[in-house]
Amino acid sequence: MKGMRRSGFLILSALAVEPLHGYGIILAVERMSGGEVRLAVGTLYGALDRLAGEAQVEVDHEEVVQGRLRRYYRLTGSGRVALAEELTRRERELSAVRAEIGQVLAGFGSPEPV
């Protein structure tokens, strides 16, 4: 099974909590990644278009804020299934890696366990 793109995984994860508008998604992804991922606007909307085309996200509602349209997105049922499957795949992969090389890394004095 091929894994999901990192941006798609993080966007779906952000939307699992609640519907969000674009900037809200960017902030949630940055927070969930511990500051490691800051989605560019073009990357975000390209990924949202792709995820919408795959029926994993959809527009929840729109509102006008200070004269600008703010579009909120939400996960679909298909998106929730895809996210759950990806979480399971990533956890299984991480467990396999830990089992295979965890002891080796511990021998190198790794500051944190894998």
C-alpha cells in the first residue's frame, strides 16, 4: 500500500478536529508538526484541490470576513477512513523500524528513542 503525501496527511489530520479555513489549516499543521512544517499557500490549496478531487475533503461553509471570502473545509467520511488507514500504516511502519534498528541506535547513544 502506497503511503499518503505528508501534506495531505497533515491537512486531513488538522481537519479531523474541526472544519477550518486555509490559514487555520496552515496554523494547525504547523502546530501538529511541532513547527517543522509550514505549508505554503500554493501547496495548501493544491493539496486541498487534490483531496477534494479524491472526495476526502469538501467545503463546509463560506463566510465573508473584512470583505474577503473565507472558505472552511471539512473531512468527508472517505477522508476519515483514509486518515485512519494512513495512521495505521505509519504506526505499523514505525513499529517495524523500531523493532529492526532500535537496539542499534541505542548503541550509538541516540538522544531520543526512535
